[in-house]
Amino acid sequence: MKKLLIKIIVLIAIILINLSIFTACDFKSVNDHYDINLEGDFEVSFLISCNTILTTDGAFDNLSESLQPLIPKDGLMFAKTTVLCETYDSVLDMLKKICANQKLQLTAGSDNYVSSIGHLTERLYFNNLGGWMYKVNGKLADYGAADYTLKVGDNVEWHYTCEPNDI
């Protein structure tokens, strides 16, 4: 009888611990998780393109069959759109918000290097080159996306590159 009472007490304790953990968690619906914050202080334009995969000889054909369907026919993963930014948002902050909103996979390492957008990773092209680069106001950035703080009216473009100088 004593062993049964101990088992019941342990079971109740486990249930109470699980309930306290469960109620302490902040669960969000999938839709809430992917909502971009539409409130902001100013506007910038943003684009995500993998068009070079369609225009570089052999690039599309050398993609794995599982990746080919992920390439939009026009090469635009996110067509040029005006989005609202908050003060101090970086290029990387906005990329994260947009990818979450559009349900685009994004991999940015602890060093904030963007190695994959929409499952297009660096070095996919058969020459072992390729990767994601971004421009602000028509100029290729020479610093990390987390290091550029957006300003009113900035035009940000992310491009997948297959070869040097193709964007």
C-alpha cells in the first residue's frame, strides 16, 4: 500500500510540473509566428531574387531535382515591395521578418552570415561558387547585413550569385 501511495504522489508531482511548464510557455499559432510587424517608423523597398540561376548557363540544370521546383519562374522569391521598418532595423532584421512572413527558409549563422534563403544555399552552382549577396541603393555591400542600419527610402536587394560579377 505504501509503494502505491508513493507512485501516486510521484505521478501527481510529474503532472503538476508538466502543467506548470506548459502554462508558462508562450505558444503562438503558426500564423502569429509568421506575421511581420506591420508597424514601423519608415519605408524601405526590399527584393529577394534568384534570377541568376535562370540566366546563368547550366545553373538551373545543375540544381538537384528537389531544388528546381523552388525556383520561381520569374526568379523572384520576394518581388520588390515597400515594407515598414522600425528605427535601428538592420538589413538582416528585415530579411528575417520578410522570410518569416513569406515562409521562406533562412539560415544565418551566429556570425550573421546568410548562407541560405528559400533552401538555396551557397555553392550550389557546379563551379562550387554561388551564394547570397545584397545591395543597398544599387551598391554591393562590403559589410555584414546585421551591420547596416536601414534608413528612410533605402532600396535593399538580395541576389543569389552564381559567378563573380553576375549581379
